[in-house]
Amino acid sequence: MSATLSPITSINPATGEVLARFDPFTQDEVDHALDEAQDAFVAWRERSFEERAVPMRRLASLLRARVDRYGRLITLEMGKPIVEAKAELEKCALGCEHYADHAARYLADEVIPTNAKKSFVAFQPLGIVLAVMPWNFPFWQVIRFAAPAFMAGNAAVLKHASNVPQCALAIEEVFHEAGFPEGLLRTLLLAGSQVEPVIEDVRVRAVTLTGSSDTGSRIAQLAGRALKKTVLELGGSDPFIVLADADLDQAAKVATRARNQNTGQSCIAAKRFIAVESIASDFERRFAAEVGALQVGDPLDAKTQIGPLAREDLREALERQVRESNGMGARVLTGGGRGDGKGWYYRPTVMADVTEDMPVFNEETFGPVAAVVRVRDADEAVRVANDSAYGLGANLWTKDLALGERLARRIESGSVFVNGMVASDPRLPFGGVKRSGYGRELSSYGIKEFVNIQTIWIGQGTQKPAGPQSE
Ligand code: NAP
């Protein structure tokens, strides 16, 4: 299988330097990994929640203890500013602890009285879950799926993005060192084109993808053909609505963070800024000033707020979106071009006079480019927010909290944050609607995605069952 495929190559996006090359796995290597994962699953599923929580807590400790090492690796492979890379690892540790603490409660049997002596719902693990993951939060995206999946008793094989193979191997290593059984999580170094037979393999029971909507559609087709359950966490173009009574200073500061975290490469980054006409100029001025002051530079420098984009093609896509929108009448308030140096830098950008037909509005912009659209009032703001193929998160700014709550219910997205920045939190469900995908991660909802919701009905055993009629 690997003979005709290019090596999987780790490149430092800040310099263009090749860091490492790996041969993609052969079919034999994939088979072996699946055998190991299946063997590990058979033993792991018998362990109690308390037993599963031991390596999960140890994993949290190891991620904290190795924050410098893994933080540097994240930054070197995908360019995230080092402060954010370290924060990602702390978030991973919290995610592990959340599921170590709460999995038993989330998956406790649910007794449902019927005419049986006892009837209840039990939550059984499914087996091996194939995780196809993106590079943008290379540790967190994996933990977000793996912590609940493992606490539920499953095993996993990880096909990580091809630009973060060293992170993928480090994740396998740290799970093993935390004390999870050998093989319970196996990294498969594969190109996207090698994933199809893994989805079809009978040992793989379900697939989770975090990635673009196009890949989501492809994986859903393959998994549908093989009748495998999927969870799809896909792209987003989150609106950030600023109403007339919003605290503009605060809104502009949070807007800057919401757009530019992870150098703008986040599915839940705010991308479309929808400002009510009466305050739009004021908001644009404050927002552009904040964005213009962001520190662009070497992502290993703790002062850097904006690093390079993770891949060259991502910068080219962003350039096209800005160029075409500019040609259609959008105005660049700040930024609007490549940064200096060898790496794949793009200067943080704010565009005004954006309309709904422009690429910076109707496509996902995966980098530090903000599009500001003006609207008459709150009703038009909701209409424009919903005028998107995506539906992941949404931000809304108003001092009228009752209005904020009413409007939030009308927005078509998996989450709405009023006077705050959309962020994932292990206590709350995370996911999208429309082209942002389906299924949920995190919270009690996330841990129930990869389980068999099993009805168990127990009669008296001493008389003819008076149970449900068979169908
Ligand atoms: P992508 O191309 O879809 O890649 C994501 C993963 O899918 C990678 O592991 C990739 O492997 C794999 N893949 C690509 N094509 C495949 C195929 N035909 N069959 C099987 N696997 C395939 O995504 P990206 O553009 O690099 O990442 C950014 C996207 O992810 C954005 O749209 C972003 O919004 C989305 N995202 C969503 C969330 C969320 O939670 N909703 C979170 C983060 C990112 P290779 O690297 O080998 O191609």
C-alpha cells in the first residue's frame, strides 16, 4: 500500500523546514494494529469505571508534566503560538479528569418500570472506533473523542492529519505510558486516501471525524455504505452579532480573540461579524485597532499572538477569499496580505462593507480574516446569521439578557454564547447542525455517542412471561 504513496511529512510552518518523514502504514501494519486494538478492547470492556479512571487520571498528570515538551512539538508541527499550545494541553488534562470523574454517572443504568420484574437501559461499549482527526488542536481533538470513548469501554485507532505525525505518535506514546492497555489506542500513519478500507473493516464499529465538511460528506458516504455509526464535527462560519446596546469595548476585545485564536484556524472561531448599523462604524474602528495591535511572529516566542498558518495551501485559500471579496467591494481596514519571513504568515485582517454574496461571508475562512456585515436591527442580524451553510457556534452581544436569550433560540447553531466567546467545555455538549455536521462530543451526550444503548428486560422466571409481544 505504501509503495506508491508519498511519505507523511512534518514541516515547520514558521520556517518551511522539514522536521521528519514517515512511510505510510502498509495494509499488514494496519491489520496488526486492528488486531491489537481488538484484543485490548476485549479485556478493557470488562474493567469497571473506577479501573478505567486510573490511567485516565494518570494521562492528565502526564500531559501536565510534559507541557513544555508536547507544547513545543505542537508549535513546531502546526505553528500554534506556544502559549496557546500549552493551554491546549491543560485543557486536555481537564477533559481527561472530567470523564474520569463523571463517566460512571453518565453511563449508569437507567431503570424504566414496565411489566417486567426489572427492566433497564445499559450502555455497552461498541468496540474499535476509528478517529479521523485534524491538525488544528492536535492533542485536544483526540482527547475530546478518546476520553469519553475509553471511559465507556471502547478502543480506538487514530488516523491523524498528515501534517502532525509526530503529535500523533506522541499521543500514542503518552496513552501507553499512562497505563492504558497495549494497543487500546493505535496511531495509524495513513494518507486520507487509505482510510476507506479501515472504515470497511469489520473490526471497526464506528467512525468519528473532525475535519472539513467535504471530508465529512465523503466519510459519511463510506461509513453509510458499511453501516457504521458516525459523529461528524465539521467546519463552521460562526456569526458574532453586536447589537446597539452592546458593550462595544468588551465586544471588540472578545471579537479579536474569538477570530484570531489559533491564528484563526478554529472551527468555532467567530468569522462573520454582524453589527447593527447605529454602532457599526464605532465597532469596526475599535475592532480594527485591536486586531492591528496583535503581535505576529515566531510561534515559539511567548509574546507571539499570531503565528504562521499551518499549511501553504491554507494561506493560498485565504488569499483568494480576500482578493475576490475585495474585488466585489469589501474594504480592508487592517492587514490584508502576507506577513514577512519564510513561513506561511498572513497578517490579521478586518474587512468592512462585506455582503452576503462574498467569499469571506459565504465560505469558511480558516485563518485570521474577519468579515464585518452591517444590518438594520436584531431581526435582520438573526436572518443574516442564519444565512450560512454552517451551524456550529454563534456569539451574540447585548445588555438585554432576555432579548439575548430569545434571539439565541432562533439561531441555527449547535451553541450560542451571549456576551461571551464560544468555547468547548467538557461539561457542555459540542457539535453542529447543517454543514457543520451531526452528533455531539463532550458532556453526557458525547459519551453516549459510541455505546450500544441496550434494553435489558428480566421476567420472573417462574411463570409464563407476560412480556412484550414479539414482532
Ligand atoms: P480535512 O482536510 O477535512 O482533514 C481532516 C482529517 O481528514 C485529516 O486527518 C485528513 O487527513 C482526513 N482526510 C482528508 N481527506 C480524507 C478522505 N478523503 N478520506 C479520509 N480522510 C480524509 O480538514 P482540514 O482542512 O485539514 O482542517 C480544517 C477543517 O476542519 C476546517 O473546515 C475546520 O472547521 C474543521 N474542524 C472542525 C472542528 C469541529 O469540531 N467541528 C474542529 C477542528 C477543525 P490528511 O491530513 O491525510 O488529508
